[in-house]
Amino acid sequence: MSTAALEDDAPRRRDDLVLVTTPAMRARRHPFAIAALWAWQTAMALLVAWPARGLVQAAYGNDPRGDAALWAPGGHALLDWLWRDAHGLRSVVGSAEIALGAAAVLGLVPMAAVMIAIAHTRRERLEGRWSAAVVEIAAGALRAFPAMALLLVVVTIAQGVVVATGLALASAVESAARVGMGEARAQQLEGVVAIASFAAVSVLGVVHDLARAAVVRFRVRGFRALLLGARTFRLAPLTLWWSWAWRAAAALAPILVGAALASRAGGRGGFVLLVLAAVHQAVVVARAALHASWWAKALRSVDASLRRAIA
């Protein structure tokens, strides 16, 4: 199987996107793509948070302390607000769930765009025609959307089945082992089975991202990309899983730091609030950079696996 056989048969123009070499697929070479991903994630966060902001403003807009009352020790004001505005909160939560679901689907487009930017260049880019490159990257991301959406549905269903099966199996193991091994040991076995099921879910997530990279790299459809992603993972399972895992863990660290700073800042405004906002945005940028770094690794891996297969 050749590389060309996996790509579109459409005629290529001189100004088409040009594939870069495998070692050149690095996220750090594309700060503008990471900035665009940060802008998208920030916009989605504002879309989700804005209704809650309106609800808080309606409840505490006339309070001289503003929403700082919600941060008062003991949490009495916060509990009172949650109790009195329960109906409003339900509608806010409902709208947030819809917005997050839409963002998860629509977010496939900026994800594909970042991957395309990492994996390709454009001849006119050397001449300073950035606007044409942006248009072409956006068009490529839209073309990749159907395959990306199919992968999202298939892998999400598979992960749900694995989680449900793992939890049911863990419960069955705990019930069967309780009589002969005791409750404590049975619960330990239950935990081991549950952890194994979640590890399997993470493996599916890694294969999912490799398949997404195959969609961008080879312009193949969903199920073909899934096969390429699974084959790539099979060639180096521990290396690829660890490459994903340490970035996922590192992406959690800024969140914990930001949460700790927000807790210490309480409801204070002024300079403290500006610092907290800056830290929040730094967290978003760091997570966007880590995501892009992993996508670049996935692109290099699927590219190298095919080159190894045809060598």
C-alpha cells in the first residue's frame, strides 16, 4: 500500500497544502495555531459561563459586595442562592450541557485545522500570503469533519460499552469474591477490575486520536482511519500510551494550580481578580499547547507507521 493510494485522487494545484517531513510535524512551530485553539476554547467557555453570570448578577447585582458574598466563609450565601434559584440553575445547567455537547462536536473543526497546520505547509506561505493558507486550512478542516464526527460517535459508543462492561464485571467479581476472600479483599479486586476498564478506555482514546491524525495525514474516511490508528498503536502501544498519558496528566496540573489560587483569592476584586484572570488564561493556553503537542505526536506516529509498512 502506497502513501498516495491513501490520499484523495483529486488533482492537486500548485497552491495546495504541501506535506512537511515527519520530523517537522511539531506543535511548537505553530504558535498561531495554538493561539487560535486557545481563542476557540475561551469563546466556548464564555458561552457556557455567560448564563450563570447573568443568574448571579440578577441575584446579587444590587449587593454592594457584588458576588463576593458567595465566597463568604461558611458558604451560607452560596447555599441560599443555590436553594432559592434552583429552577434557574436547572435551566443554566441544561443550556450548559447543550453548549458543551455542541462544542464537543464543533470543536472537531478547530482540532482538524490545528492538525492540518502542523502537518502541512503551503508554497505561498513562503511569500507571505497567510490569508490564503488560513482559508485552505479551514477548508481542509471542514472536509475532514464528517470522518472526525464518525470517529467521535463510534469511539464514544465503544468507550461507553467498555465502561459499562467493566463496572458490571467489577461488581460481579466483588460479589463472587466476598464470601471466600472477605469484604476488604473483594473490594480491592473490584477496584483492580474497574481500573483495568478505565485503562482500556484510555487506550481507545489514544487510538481515537491516532485515527484522527490518519484522517488529516492521509485524507481517509472514518473506518479506514480507525484501522490505521489501531495498527499504529499496535506497533508501539506503551510508547504511544505514555506519550498521551504524561500530556494528559500535565494538562491537569495547571487546573489544580488555578483552582488553588482561585480558592485563596476568594471573591476579591481589583488587581487580585486581574491576576486570577491572567492565570486562568495561562491555564487555557498551556492546555491548548499540550493538546497540540499530542496531536503532533499522533501525526508523526501514523506517518512513521505507514512508512515502516511500505519500506
